[in-house]
Amino acid sequence: MTDTADTADAGYGVARFLAVDHVDSPTLTPDGRLLFLADTSGTPQVWTTDEPAAWPDRLTPHEERVSALAASPTDEAFVYAMDTGSDERDQLYHYDLATGVERALTADPDSTHSWGVWGPDGDRVAYAANRADDARFDVYVQSVEAPDDPAGEPERVFEGPGGFLSVAAFGPEGDRLVLTKAHSSYDEDLTLLDLATGETTRLSDDAEATYSHVHFDGAGGLVFVTNRGSDTAYVGRLSLDSGDVTPLAGHDEAPGNPGTDAWDVDALAFDPDTGRLAYTVNEGGYSSLHAGTLASDADGEFAFDSTPAPAVDGVVSDLTFGPDADRLVFTHTSPTTPYGVRAVAFGDDAATDWTPVGRNGLPDAAFHDPETVHYETFDGRGIPAYWTLPPGASAEDPVPVIVDIHGGPEHQRRPWFYPTKQFFLNRGYAVLEPNVRGSSGYGTAYSHLDDVEQRMDSVADVAAGVEWLADQPAVDDDRVVAYGRSYGGFMVLAAITEYPDLWAAAVDFVGIADFTTFLENTGEWRRSHREAEYGSLADDYDFLKAISPLTHIEEVRSPLFVQHGANDPRVPVGEAEQVVDAVREQGVPVEKLIFEDEGHHTTSRENLIAEFELIADFLDEHV
């Protein structure tokens, strides 16, 4: 590293940054007690507090991560999901807050139980699971009351058509469920299931659309976030009688390409008893929060009347109302603000931090905000990106750059708090985070620009970002690092094989090396969903093989670090093994880190610290 980088590194080890707590997934009990997930103990566990900024109590005592949390609508109790070794085969557990007793609702460790919803009376839950067939998710309803049979076998109420299926909402009378079936990330079926008869009614039409944050409105309809008939997502209402969808809020008929002001609604909370509704709009990655009341007139026409809501300076998610909808809670973060939970009284314009998170003694100067930039790519499009320079970077003392490429690809890099990003900034690296074509958040049309045969256009967008870096005076363009996770790992491997001269080093986390072996070995229930994005083994095998980085591995010149988890159900660990072996055969320096107790994500803080200490040493050696 240069003297500038040494000066920027104030001696803050990665453990200081990774030990900053991450708090999210708020949910409120009927008595108004706040429950949330926090990784204070090293993995996400359930914690609770009943006062703002009060010292919270830890409720779950486990070493394995808790991945989902939902409070009962009627009792002081909650359900949570937890897997083993980050294998994503979640089991469900019930926790009684009055007694502190927790017990397993499911005990099938070979199956994935995807949390769904509570029944309206708090006596049942509904969820999807692949218990009968690994390639198919079915729908189950299960009592949460202590069963006579300790196994507590659930009732299968619907056999899925194959692939992934979700339970989106429970009817207010407890007699219906709303299900979503994802054909791809941007094409879902919405179905109403009658629990008494087993009959289903399709609510979606044949057009491609998504449906999320689904709520029964108590007046013969559903309120949800959808992009049906629109390039961007909005708050809509579907009449169960007619099937018609009416936009209520956040609707914009303009296309949502980067550079426009047409944005997606991306979160929603709704209380049918009061009609109170809150939603967020994703404005170039940053959230704006909106609140109001949904009401109908004498003709049955519904309208949204807005009310004050607090301004937010980062990203808001996990919107949920408390009892009587008098309070809205949500997760908040920004590049310099760790994840925490805030609350606001309905109609107020100031939010309160309920779970303020410290920084382990790190000063404000150790945290850095990005600027939003747009750089031109090969076809004249402007690619949005976040650009952050470390302190002291200048034309006289230029710095190396990490190009951090997000996964998905139907995902978006947003201005969240990234402890590892702040760590590298403090070590003297600049960071460029592009939202290349195929990213979400900029409308459906933009998200489709990398589909199947257009896959490598997104890699060209990354190369264009490196060209933009060459024009930045404070950048040393001989020391640029390709860096990405999951699909971003594929992008890293594709970038160093397609554009090998651009990179000084590369870091691949759980990346796809060969699309054909990835699709052959990924979880069976995921295959058709991923083929809709990448192309199918049956129809596109030769094309998939041709664009796979492993096919062109002889082009690699830059040292490579590869990290993976042995329990990864999404991108099997064989992808890492084969790319490491192939790069070594080329005589290029390569380091491999496989965690036997991790999956697609590194979830243990101990493992994360070991991982990023090794990566920092690797980059110090090669960049």
C-alpha cells in the first residue's frame, strides 16, 4: 500500500467494524412490546425492549442464526425461524413470552420451512415447505398450541405446482390464504386458496408482474405493492369480485430507467381496522417514507389521504404497525448509521431511535458517505453507482479502488451500512458500487436488460466503470480490485476473464464459475426460477457454457481470493473448488477459504472476522 493508505489506516481492525451491532426485523406484540433481531452475541437472535433506548433483553440463546421473526396478533408470543450451519433449511419455533418456554413447531432438518403468516386468531400459522419433495414447496397450516403429539405434524392444505411458493396473507376470517408463486424474480402468480374446499382462484393475469406486502383490506379486496401494468411498483388495491387492480399511491406511468424520477414503492404496512397505511419509495436507492389513510366513498371508490411522515436520510425497511396502528416501527440504516429500529407515532414527523447502536468507540471520522454518480457505458446508457473516496486521496497520492458488484442479479446496491466497506475505506481504498443493467430499483425494463443472451452486457457495464475510474484524478487505475458476492461473484469471475487487463486482484464470494454445473447442482426448487433469468439447461446449454468464466479461465491474470460455505444450497461449493483448481493450473496466485459451518452467507461473527482479515492481507500483498 502507499503512504496515503498507511496514513488513512488509523489502526482500526476489521473486528471493530464487524462488531458494530446489526438490528432489524422489528415486530410488535399486542401489548406493544418490541421484538427484533440483533447479532450482538455474534449471530442474529431475538431480543426485546418496551422502552426507547432501554437496555434490551435477549430471548433466544442459540449459536445458530435466527432468520425470521413474527409476533402473534393476539398473544404475547412469537414464532421464529432458525437453520443449522447457514444451510437455509429453516425450522420454525414457538416462544411464549409469559413463561419463556420455546418449542419446535417443525422437526424436519432435511426440509426448508419458509415462514409465512399468523392466523388472525393467533392459534395457527401458515407457511410453505418442501417436506414432501425437495423440488416442490407445499402449503401447511399448523396449530401453535402445545400438541398432544410432540411431533406436532402440520396439515398440508395445498400441493404446490413445483418450485418456490410463498404464503402472503391469511384472511381475516381465517378461511382463506393468499399465495404467491414465483416463476422468476419479475413474474409471479397471485392465488386465493379456500381452506375449507381447497379450491383456488387465480388473482393475477397473464402479464408479467410482482406482488408483495399483501394485506386483506376488510372490504372485499387486497392491498399490496405491485408493478402490474406499470414499469415501476406502486401501492395497489385488487377487488376480489372483479379482479381489477387500482393504483392507490406511488404510481408513476413513466419508465423507471436510471436518470428518471420514476421510482419503485418497495415496502408497505397496512392496518385494515383503521385504514392506516405507510409505504416507502426507493428514490435512487434512498428511501422516502409516506403515511396516510385509505378510505372508500359512497360509490366504493378507494382513495389515499396522506398525513405527515418523518424524513429519513438512508434506507427504510420492515415497516410494521403496532397495536391500534398508533405507532409505526421500521428498520433504518445509512452508509454511516448502523442498522437499528425507529418508531414514530402515526401522523408525526419525527421518529425515535428505539435501538440505538454504538460504533465500538470508532469516531465519526472513520465513517464515510458516498456520492451518487452516473457513468456512461458502451451503448450510451448512464449506469448509476455509489462512489466513495477515502480521506487524503488526491492526484498527488492516488489510491486503489475496490469495484464492489452486488448479487442477484435482481438486486440493487443501496446506501446501507456496510462495516467491511468502511473498514476498507479506512485502509485507503476507494469503493465504487455500480448498479449495472439487470439491477432492480430502476423499473422492470432496466432489470431485463441482462436476461439470457444479454448477460455479458452487464459485465461490459462493469468494464465501463473501470474506464470511468481512469478519469478520476485521485485513483490509481493500475490497482483496481474486482469484488462481489453470489451473482456478483460470477460478475467478478466474468470480469477477470473477459477484461483481464483491468484488474490488479479479485475477490469472489460464493460465485458462479460455470452456469451449467451451477444449474445442475443448485437446490431443485430454485432451478426453474434461475433458468428464467440465465437460460435453461435444455435450451441454452451451449450458450451458458460459452459465457461461463470457467470456459475462459486461461485469460485470468490477476491474483484471486475465493470464499465459499460448504453448506451453500444456492451456489454449491463445487463452483469454488473448480475455479480454484483451474486458476492454479494457470500458475496464477489463488487463495481459497471454505467454511464447513457456513452456507451462502457467512453468518458467524467469528468467521467473518477471520474471513476479512485474510482478504485484507491478500489485498495488501497483491494490490
